[in-house]
Amino acid sequence: MTELLTVRGGFLALAALATGLAAGLFYAFSVAVMRGLASTDDRAFVLAMREINIKILNGLFAFAFGGAMLFTLVALALNTGERTVWWIVAAAVLYAAQLAVTFGINIPLNNALLAGTDPERMTDPHAVRVAFEARWVRWNHVRTWLVSGAFVSLIGALAEYGRSL
């Protein structure tokens, strides 16, 4: 029984950690990165976002972005029938909504940006920026709120888990 408690709590903690990191990443883009890039010229903006979209695909990002959902689903399976379950369900639903926004809006915008931004052949960086920036920023704010809600839900689950010890 003690081992199961440790595993349940461990996956819950991993879910909260990964989700918190994902929330922090989206928050940083909302409050700093995109605001900073907003003051750059069109070519600098497009090239910077192009490089960010290339460089972000790494293991550390995968731990937070993919791990958040994976660890939350494992925690959900391990906590079925426990008082923590509804907190974890809320986190999973909010994170899944964020994934829908990301895969339905932000990633297609990222891919379109990458497809149209060969630095050697880009003739109209303003048009590329206009097609990308406002919509991407708006939906990143939505992702930030969704993942932040998932994180708060997992904190609630951890608090409930702690009360059950």
C-alpha cells in the first residue's frame, strides 16, 4: 500500500511539475517574448519566430509539453476512486483543450511561418508577420490560461493527496 501511495503521489507531482513548466513557458511568451518581438522590424520578427519554432523542439520542451498530459493521465489512472480524481480530471480536460488549440491553431501557424520564411528568399516579411502574429498571440494567451488552470487543478489534487496521507 505504501508503494502505491508513493507511485500515486510521484506521478501527481510529475504531472504538476511538467504542467507548471508548460504554463510558465506559455506565460513567458505572453508577457515577455512576444511583447519584446512586437517592437522589432518585420524581418527580425519573422526570423526570430522562425528560429524559436525550430529550436524549441527539444527534449526539455518535450518533457513539459508532452509529459504534462502523459503524467496527468497516468496520475488519473492511479487515482481512480480517490478524492483527488476530480482535480486530475479537471487538469486533463484543461490540458487537452490547450492541446486542441496548439495543434489546431498555433502549430499550423508555426508551420506556415516556417514554410514562407526562407531567409534567402523572403520578399515580403510584413505580409508573413501579419498572417502570423496577432492570431498566434491571441491563441497563446488562451493556451496560457488553459494550462495555468490545469496547473492549479493539479495543485488542488496534490493538496487533497496530502490530506489523505
